Amino acid sequence: MPALIASQISHQLETGEWLFRSINLSLNHHITGLTGKNGSGKSVLLSILTGECLPDAGNVERQGRVATYSQLPSELLIRDMTIAQYLGIDDKRQALRAIEQGSTRQEDFDRLSDDWEVEQRAIELMAQLSIALSLDDFCCHLSGGQLAKLQLYYLFEQSPDILLLDEPSNHLDTQGKQWLINKLKAFPGKILLVSHDRALLRCADVICHLSSLGLKSYRGGYDEFQRQYNVEKQALSSKIDNLKSEKKKIERQIQLNAEKAQQREAMGNRARRSGSQPKILMDAMKDSAQVTRSAAITNQNNQLKRNQHKLETLRKQQEEVNKQSFYLAQPDKETRANLASITDFCVDTRRWQPVSLRIGKTDRIHLSGINGCGKSTLLKALNSPTGNLHQGVKRKTKTVYLDQHFSLLSEKLSVLATLCQFCPNLSEREARIMLAGIGFRKDSVFKTVSMLSGGEKMKLAILMVSHQPSSPLLLLDEPDNHLDIDSKRLLAEALAEYSGPFILVSHDQHFVDESRINNILNIKAV
């Protein structure tokens, strides 16, 4: 029977910190959702489960065929592989063409293996995936959403026993997400789904939440997990607040008792000096008071110790969550009214309507459209060195392009070195303060970029593009991808407060609305 069981898994970072310790996980349900803050170790845990990375302790037992989808940029982006080659049908297509051209060689018939509909099935698949390219086109020409769908389709078609999916809905438009949800529900094997997408997580039968406390399972799907998680968090917070109040009461009582004892001692000293009471009686009363006070102090100190012990125990049950903030540097005042113009832009006039727009210094534009309509192509055209890569696209200001694949980042450099290199106007102290704001504190700034999760890379990239000395037009291509729910909210708030111009691509309408967009450029189908 197919199974995946992880026992007592631990992973230590290069910095010496333990990312997680003694994790236990088994896939006993159809779909298991894995959630957690950015940087909690979800992708690392997944790489351990696949065997790509070895744990520092523990072991993983795999029974059955395992297939994996990674959130990291695909190697297909840098390889000259056609769509047909990726689907594994290139050899059959060549044989079919040879036979259609009159070949009678047995070798060609053997290669085709009676699969006469191979070409037609592939063409129908491309239409189903909304990919309007030839099977002979390279995979690197696909949009992020199209490439994601193609890779996911290929995984499902391999009919593995177990699927491990790391942020599979990144880059997908609304239609693509629904397609994926249908595929997840229909898959007969076991699925481990790492995601921040609530629509996808609602397909899960059980949610495993990874945090500084370890891994905890919640039955009943995402909404039930969220309810239970919030109840537990609130109950723990209330207990801690009650203990804090109790501690203050004990400390106030100790202070009050000390003040009363001082007052009684002063009264006794006055009575002793006046001679109104026999000395032997006064000494006896003083000794009795000291014994009583000593017992009271001991009792109150014990109460304080018990309170402190309970408080420390409960605090250890709280998740360690670094406070974060996205700070986008406010730009210099732009004197030019028009920063760029788009005139009759279209990647394929057979499928898409041309779009035109003038971009001003106060424009906050949502660039929308389904996967493959040319959103990323338009941003790349605006970011070209000449400012006129595509006919009809011109600009009069500097731009910075944050793409979907973290091209700005150097995997070999540290977090601090990456930021300082890209933003030479920042001092090291300023850079460290800003990095602390997005969760990189103390020695974590010396982590190499290759060690970061997708969400951490995105936070770093956003910090880099928004702190340029030239106050450029920001081109943000799905910056909310990889971010956990809280981080996405913080980024939307930062964009809402940002006074400079930007163009935003996102398939999350709630995120778009929170970013206070004031203009929309929608690429529509013909």
C-alpha cells in the first residue's frame, strides 16, 4: 500500500539554528495540507520527504512512486526543450510525420506504436491548458501560469502514488486554479499540498501546521483548522494575560506588606523611645512580627515563583513569530506628467485585443488578464534598456522589474550583500534595519540567498526594488506569490501607502483591492 512516513525529522541551518526538530508526518488521508509562516521550513521539509535533502536526524519511509512539484523557477526556463519533448511525444510525432510522408520502415511504425492520435491529443491538451503555441515551441516561451499548468498536467499524467506539491497555484489565474482544484479532487493517490492559497487548502482533509513549536495536525479541513488554531491561540493568550495580572497583584501585595511592616516598625520604635510599654513586651512583639512577616514574605515569594514558572511554560507554547513590516521608500517628487506610454500593444492579434495607456506619476495600475495574454511581456518591454523593445511601448523614466522568478537575486550572495549590492545608496546599518523589518535579524542576514524560502526571497526582492535612489516606476509581476497570508496583507498595506507609480500583476483580487489601485489595464481576448 502506498505510504510516506517521516519519523523524528530534524534539520539544522548553516548558522547552527534548528529549523525544526523531531517532526513526525504520515500521509493517511487523500489530501494533507501543510501550512506555516514564510521561513518556517515547509519547502525544506518537502525536499527531505522527496529525498532531495537528507535530514540531520530521523528517517523517511517511502512506499510507492512519488512525484514532486517545486515552487522554485523551473529548469525549463533555461533549457532548449520543446513542449513536445517535455511531454515525451517528440519521437512519436517524428515517426508519424515520416509515415505520413510515405515511410514504410518498420522502425517508424514501432516508434509510433499505433498511437495515431498522438498529435491531435496534444493539440487538444494545449487548447485545454489555454496554451496558444506550437508543440515545437520552446517551454521557455510559456508564461509563468502556462508553464505551471503544463508541469502539473505532466505530473498528474504520470499517475504516481503520492504527489508532493509546493505552492502549485502560484502564477495560476482563476481558471487555472479551478482546473487544479478539479485535478486534486480527482487524483486517486495521496497528496501533500504546501500552500497559502485558502481555496486550495479547503480541498484538504487534514491540515498540518509547521511552526517554531513543531508540526501539529488539525482534522476537518482548512476552515476548521483556522477556527481551532484561533481558539487555541486566544485561549493561550488569555491564560498568559491572566498570569501577568496575577503577577502584578502579587508584586503589589508584596510592596503593600513591606510598606505596612515599615509603618509598624516605625510605630514600635516611637513607642520604645517613649517608654510607654515595658521593654520585654516590646521585644516579644517585635520578634513575633518578624516571624509573621518572614512567613508572609516566603509565601508570597513562592507564589511569585509558581506564577513565573507557569508563565514561562505557557510562553514556550506560543509560536515564535518575528514582527514584520514592509517599508517601501517614498519616491522623490516626479516633475514629468507622463512617465511611459503603451500604444496598441498585443502579443498576438489573433487572440488578444490591443491595449493602450499613458502612465502618469500618480498611476497605480492593475495589469490584468488570463495566463498567456502577455502581461509579463509588456512589463519586460517597459523595462527594456532602450525603453522601446516592443513597438508601441515607450518610457521616459527609469524602471525596476520584479519578475516571477527572482532574477534580481544572486543565489551565492548573502541576504545582506544582495541588498547592499543592489541598493548602493543604503549604509550597512540602514540595510540591516530594513532586513530586520522583514524577518532577517542578527546573523540571519548572512544566510545565502539559496537557503531562503520562496516567501523570504520575494520579501527580499520587494525590499530591493523599492529602495532605489532614482525613484523608478515599479513593475511588480505577481509579488504576492510565495507570501503567507499575513505577509501578503502587510505588502498590500505598504503599496497602499506608497506614493509613487507602479504597475501590479496579481490574480488575487482581494490583494489588488487592498493595494488601492486607481487604474486598470485589462488585456482581453478577441
